[in-house]
Amino acid sequence: MKSSISLVLAAFFSLSCTSQSKSIIAKDAELVMVADGFAFTEGPASDKEGNVYFTDQPNNSILKWDEETNLVTNFMKPSGRANGLYVDNEGKLLAAADEKNELWQIDMDKKIRILLHQFENKKFNGPNDVWVDKKGGIYFTDPYYQRPYWERKAPELAKELVYYMAPKSTEAKVIASNFVRPNGIIGTPDGKTLYIADIGDKKTYSYTIENDGSLSNRKLFTEMGSDGMTLDDQGNLYLTGDGVTVFNTQGNQIAHIVTGTDWTANVTFGGKKQNILFITASKAIYTLKMNVKGVRW
């Protein structure tokens, strides 16, 4: 079954590649389905060793992919209904723990520290995606998606915003607004630019990151929203939804990777060489060998 699916995906993939995209994708690379049978995969995050952690939110699980064995193992269950993940500068896992609208820090012994649980005495909508700057400051999006496991039926906060938690702080502050529904977020490794996707308005914006962590110079980057996103070492931005769509630094589309699934939620770079594109797409996860590399580690 997996081999036949891989053949179909390869056919889709070969049709989606352009002359521009071939420069970022390794020669003769094929999209590989690593594992399936999940409820809904999300939130991939790579550590220094190239392992990738990802979530299966309906099953309340955080899982781990190992490049060397190409196997997926359970890391934590229950996981606070974790959605987006990010490995912080200490090597600990940050999790947008959606069950109680919290932001968690998880060490490798699986000890949990709740970093945030409310804003101005109101519950967050549901922290979704996370990015950490070089100083250790945490940016996260907070859209509202009604969950079947919540007792509440409406948000306590009037707007869906983006927040920043400064290093050594115990509180978050609003860092960006004027969205319909913010979701994907990622920053450049030099700490100068932040991208935020407004999936509710089908737009992605770029911002200048100031020395104090605040944002300025909001610009429309592309007329496309995104569930999750990542960057490569050429500055190309990878957006998700209908497969993975790649844009260069000028906002021009250079590639479209078709996964053949109904929804592609998120993407990151993993592997020891950071040259494996790791894709979470509905009930499965996929990898693709690249010529470019991730920029975090």
C-alpha cells in the first residue's frame, strides 16, 4: 500500500516541479511517505541532532522522527493537546498546549513548565504556532478554533492576535494585530525579519524585528495564507495548505510540492545535515531531500 501511494505522490511531485524549484530540491528526489495512520499531524520542530518532533493533536500525542532509523516513536502522551512546537535555545521543547490554552516548555525528561496560561486575566484563544528569537524571546500566534474538548463555546479575548514573551519575562504582550486569523509564524536566523500568516485573510506579512523584540514595517509578502511555515538558507519561505508552496525573498513563487492529501498543515527542515524537508500532511508525514538547508541549527 505504501509503495503504491509513493508512486502516485511521485507522479504528482514530478508535475509540480519547475526549473526554478529544481535548484532547491535534490536531483531525482522523491516525496517519501514515512508513516501514516495518524488523526491529524501538525507542528514539526527539529532539534540539534536533526530529530523532528511533531504532534497528532486529536490523539493528544507528541511524536518523534529519527532520520537514521526513519522510524517514528511516541515522545509524550497525553501532551496537553499540543499543536505547534518549537525547540528553544536551551534545547527544550515549546508546545502550544491547546487543551487549556497554555504555552508549555518540556524538557527531555518530559517535565512540563507552564510558561503562560492567560492574558489580562483572560484565557488565550488557543496558542497555535511558535518561534523563538536569538535572545530567547518567544513569539506565538493565538487564533480561535473551537475544539470539541473545550467547555467554552466562545473566546474570552475579543481579537485574534500575535504575542511576544521577552526573555526572563513571565508575561506576554501583544506584538502584532489587525488579523482575521493569524496562524503560521517564522523568523529569519539573523533575527531581523518575522513572517506571520493570516490564514483567515489569505495573506502573509513580513515585519522588521526591532532590538527590543517589537515589530515594525509591516508589508504584504504574498496573497496567500498558511497553516505553518519554515525558511531555508537561501531565504526562501515555505507556506502550507494546498501542499507546500515556496516563495523566494521577493515574494515570487518558485515551487509547489503536492502531497496529494486534503490538507498540508506544517513543514520544517530536519536531519543531521538539515537538508530533509519534513512535512506534516493530514494523516501522514513525508520527507523530501533538498539541496537547500534549514537555518536554525
